[in-house]
Amino acid sequence: MKTKVKIYLTVVIAIIFTLQSCQPDETYTRISGETQGTTYNIIYNKSEMLKHEIDSLLHNFDKSLSTYIDGTIISKVNNNEQVELDEYFISVFNKSMEISEKTDGMFDITVAPLINAYGFGFTEETGVSDTIIDSLLQFVGFDKIKLENNKIIKTDPRVMIDCNAIAQGYAVDIVANFLDKKGCNNYMIEIGGELITKGKNEFGENWKIGIDKPIEGSDTQNREIQTIVTISDKAMATSGDYRRYKVKDGIKYSHSINPKTGKTAKDNLLSVTILAEDCMTADGYATACMIVGLEKAKKIVEDNEDMEAYFIYSDNKGEYQIYFTEGFKEFILE
């Protein structure tokens, strides 16, 4: 499962496109900043400067779900300390459980011990071997943890959780809810590549978003765009393993880890983009699809009528190929 790298070193960064040939219909405000080890960019249709309030909101969010800050709620849960769970933690836990059930357990936030062992997590890397993986798998699985009376109950104190594969999408939703309450009816919120849109951009058009071509080793300076989509009132999340991975002794280890085998995902699926009503859902399912691979990912999205998907994969010749759901067609600009 994706970990720190997805939140803290953006795996796929969406690019916001606007047409410069038109004149803006009304005043829009742009703000940007840093959060969760990555950046955010927000555009909304009010002149009021909301950066301070949004920064404060994201800071409080981190105090709940960041595994990299001492004393957060999730850190206390992992350390088996007494802690009162908040709405952020409970919402992410329940959504993670829901996605786990709908993906046959392939999305699992209890994969934290494996994430840490591979060096993608919040503790020192220990390295992996078949023996180490087998020993850690006994602490992985949603059957080993539950939410009861506002407390986390573990079957073993060594069970730990890592919500980074879904929390960033939820942070986007939290900011969207804030802007809704402020009366904004047109906005785009992007945090580390995960985003949500509402209404129209400043030129009265749907928001235009780029999906990166999954070039191994590419970064924000040398990426290429695979396609552009135009969306409104939709959330979008993209997951891929082509920017963040480790190579040891000639073996490539991705940060997408199968919670049943403990091994990093190996498939010809290179990039997954999910459209959904909320970003937490899009984020979680994008992760799950990367783990299960192309064919099973197709089945997952087919079974979820409220989602659309765009996959980039390599064929037997190593050439890029694409697959997208029937409903995704209407969002493709070029």
C-alpha cells in the first residue's frame, strides 16, 4: 500500500490548465502553501483571503492523522497510548474499512509494519526477506483491529496503522467543506496531486486537469502530459509507482504493498486515475487498484457505479496503452 511517499513526495501531480483567450467572469483568489510534506494550490471565487484559516485547518488535520509528528492521535494509537479519537480519525478509519471490504482486503491501513520495513514508512528501514515478511504479516489485516466505543481495539499491541494512502484525499475534502461553508460555489483544491473541483473556473469553463505520462524517474520539472480532462463537481486522485521506488541488489521495490503477500506490487499497470464524488474515496481506490493490478482493477471500478477510471499500462512490448471506463470518455478533453 502507498505510504509516506504518496503524501510527502507527490506520486502524480495534476496540472491546472486555464484558457488565456477569455476574460475572467468574476474575481477568483489563488493561494498556495505547504502541508503534509507536499504543496497545495487552491483557487476559489471570493476575494476574501482564506490562507490563514486553511493553514490552521490543515495543521489541525495533521495533529490527528500524521504519523510523522509526535503526539498525534494516530501516533498514540500506534504506541498503544490512551487517546480520544476525533472525527478526522474515525472518518478515515471507517472509509478505509469500507474500501477494504469492497476490494477483498487489498486496501488495508494495518500494512504499516510492512511499509516501515521496506523503508517507505515512519520508522527506520529494517529491510525485508521472506522470513521478515512472514513475521510481519501476523500483524496485518483488518481482522486484527476494530473501532469500538470510540477506541481502537487491537488483537496484538504490535499492530500499527498508516492512513497516508487515503488521508491526503480526505484533507482535500476537509478544505472543500470549509469553502462550502464560506459560500464558495466555484473552486479547485489540489493537495499533492489529489484534487476536487466545484462549479467553473474563472473563465466560466470546467476545470482542466492534466494526467501525467508515467515516465519512470520523472519529476515535476521533466514530466509529460498523457491526457487532459475537464471536470466539474468531481474529485480526482492518481496513483502510480514510477516516481517513488527503491532499487536494491538490482531489484525494484515499489511503495504499493500487497497486504496479503507482503510483497510490493508487480504488474504492468503504471498509473491509475479515479474520479469520484469525494477525494477520500478516489484516493483510497486509486491505491487499491495499483495493488491489485490491471484486470482486477477493472473489476473494482466496474462494481462501483459512482466511480470512473483511467488506467495507463504497458503492453508486452513495453509500449504505453490506456484503458478507461465508458463514463470517463465525457471528461477527456484531448
